[in-house]
Amino acid sequence: MEIVAAITSPAGIGRILEHMGLPSVAPAVHPPRPPPQAELPIDLSGFEPDPPAPNEFDA
């Protein structure tokens, strides 16, 4: 494949895209997502962690 020409006219590019059935206008820009949540609102007052596992298992 070899490039033989470059189209630089915005009007010409729009006409070609419309003829091909493609959108000639860029989509709207959406706002950025919010930052990640630092902490979750969870009540851990009744939480007790599991005891540690034994070092050796009886097999």
C-alpha cells in the first residue's frame, strides 16, 4: 500500500465521510469520572478477625 495523496481540507474530509455514511462530527466529550473512594462507610465495631492459622497442620 502506498499513500498517494493527503486530504487536508476540512470541508473535503466532511464530504467524503458523509458520502461513506460515517459521522463527520466528533462525539461529545464526557466529563471525567470522579476520583476513587478513599474509605468505605462500613461499621466495623462488631468485627473480629479470624485467629491466625497454626504453623503446622496435622496430616
